[in-house]
Amino acid sequence: SRSPAPALPTVALSCLPMLQLAARFTTGTRRASSLGCRRRALCSKPPDSAPPSKVAAGLAGLAGGGLGSLVGIGGGAVMVPLMTAYARMSQHQAVGTSSAAVAGVGLSGMASFGSAGAVDLLASAALASTAMLTARFGARFTGRFNPVQLQRAFAAFQLAVAPMVPLKGVLVRSSKQSPGDGVGGGGGGGGGSEAAAPPPSSTALSPERQRELLQLAAVGAAAGFASGMFGIGGGVVITPALCLLTDMPHTCVLGTTLASMVPPSLVSAATHAQMGNVVAAAVAPLVAGSAIGAFATAQLALQMPEEPLQWGFALFLAAMGGHKLYSLRGRV
């Protein structure tokens, strides 16, 4: 005996609510999975892409550490674009891995400048105390951007800070000419003949010194956020601020800046590691290269005039940022 004809549509209609429920569950699962893995997907490479190049990472660290130590920054503004271009890293991976290298640059530079007495430890502690707090927020803020957006933000940051490096020299020269300065050797044009020791007020907590340290703590908060978000040391923010707010000589500005970027860079690197943004295999060559470059060029910075270096670095930074923005046109 055959089944009656109406049985087939009846069965189909009875299964319709189950099919709708399954479709709704599948859509919800996909959406939840997309939201849950969004941050990991942002910083990951395609499964078939080649692994990051250790040699290219080491050379990027050497270039970033060498150039950064000459002008008093961590070198992340140089290392990050080099790693995305030649070391086969995503923007998020380059930012996270660069944070570890910036700490190496700071330690090497601090040792080199510190051997000449050109580090104001109290000022660097004031800067680092707040930078450590905001570096974590900056690192987590990168999760709000896809790779193209983060690259575009980093390129815009390069263009914005490029003029700030030579601006430091202008601030130094203007402070030398201002009355009541009381400083005879804080120059922006020379190297080894400057007083390498910290300013006399660095060991006296006078009201002026306390106000100066509070201002530096505020500067450190901004530098720490930039350090976490862009994988830099924050020197492009700290160096001009030290020239504007203190009467330090040039070598002391460089040494204090490099010393202050070590703690926030370590916090930033740890946060990026938790988010999966650090390429562990590239950390050792990157840190080694940056440390060697920073220590070697820090010795040169004690003797070389910095104004040509500042303008050259500013042009280099602006060219990299402009080229990156141009290459990203039309992409979202």
C-alpha cells in the first residue's frame, strides 16, 4: 500500500521550524565566532604565507636601533615598516614584536649614555611611571583596527611626528637664548663638548623640580599610549618635551629618553604577547640587532652634531609615511 499524497508536504511543513532554528543557530554561531576571533584574525597571516624572516628582522632591528639612538627615539618608527615590508609580518605582528626590541634599544642606549653620566634617572622614572600604565591601553587599542587601518594610522603618525625631531633642536636653541635660563652648555648643535652630566636640579626636589616632574609624568602618559599602539618607544613625544620643559643638555636628553622607554616597552610587549601579536622566533634577532645598533651609535651621538641627523631622520620618516599612505589608497 502507498502512502497518501498529502504526507510529503505535511512532513516538509513539520520540518520547517527545525530548519529555521538550525539556520538561525548557524548564523549566530558564525557571528559569535567572528566576533570572538576578530582580534586574532587581525594580526594573523594567511595559513599558506611564508614564516617571518629572522634575518630581515635582525637587519630591521639594526637599522631601527642605530637610527633611533642617534636622535633619541626607540626606533620602532623604522623597525615596524621594515618588518612589514621585508620580514613578512602583518602590521599587528610588527607592532607587537617591535615593542620587545624597543626595550632592548632603551637598555643599550641607557648603558651607553649612562657610562658618560648623561641620564637623569629621576626624570626618566617620572616619565616611565605613567607610561607603564597607558602602554597597556595603547596595545589593546590596536584590536579595534584591521591591518589596513592600523597601517594607515601608523603612516599618519609618522608624518605627524617627523617635524618633531628637528623641532627639538629649535627648542634647545631658543631655550639657550632665553633670559634666566642659567644654562650655558645645553646645546642643540654639538655633541662631545656639551656637559654630559644631568642638570644640577636633578638631585634637588625644589618646588620647580617637583613641578617639572609632574609635567614629565603627564608627557609619559601620552608617550606610553603611543608606545603600546604603534610599537615605538615614545621618544618622538618625550624628546621635544624634555627640551621644552627642562634645561638638560642634548646628550642628557637622549640618555633620559632612552632610559624612560624601557618599562613601558616591556609592558607593551607583554600585552601584545597575550594578544598573539608577538612573533617569538623574530624577537631574539630583532632585539640583538637593535641593541647592537643602539649601543654603537650612542657612542657616536656623544660626539656628532645632531642637527643634520635630525633633519635627515625627519625627511626619512616623512618619506616612509607618505609612501605608505599612497600605497594604501583605495583600500579599507
